Amino acid sequence: MIIGRVIGEVVCTVKFPKYDRQKLLQVQPLGLGREPKGGPMTAIDLVDSGVGDEVLVCLEGQSAVDAIGLGPNPVDAVILGVIDAVSFVPAREDGAWTTG
């Protein structure tokens, strides 16, 4: 999953039949410092987000397909949540995550 910012809407006169009632949005991926990272992508919106919202985007193939719940379908990116806040946990000095 990645963090992104919705930067626009996608309007289609014709869509893949399973997506007829789905909202498509342009999302700019963001780095941890909220800076743009890579090029924008189109994602299916499942949470009614809008332009300017920071969102959580699933890019994991079958997970994205399953999230939509429409059976087998071609999808790469799905917006699963609108982000209210992000906080980071500092690394432990005792190395508990790496020493087993």
C-alpha cells in the first residue's frame, strides 16, 4: 500500500462494464515527507474521497481485485481509505525487530 493525494477526477464516456458505477480518480503517490514520488496513477475510489484528500491506495494485484468485490476484473489501484493522520514509531535502540 502507498500514501497518495487525489489530484483529479477521471471522466469516461465508456468504461469496462464492471466499473460502470465506480468513481475513478487521479492519485499522486507521496513519499513519507509528503513529497510527490513518481508519476500519477488512476485508482478506483471505494471511500468517496475527493480532490486534495490524502488516501491509502492498495496496489497489490489480487488484493486490489478482491477489495472491489466484483469477481475477476482488471484493476491495479484501489483507494481504501482517507488518511486523517500518520505517525511514525521511532526505531528501538535494542534492535528488537532485527535480532529475533
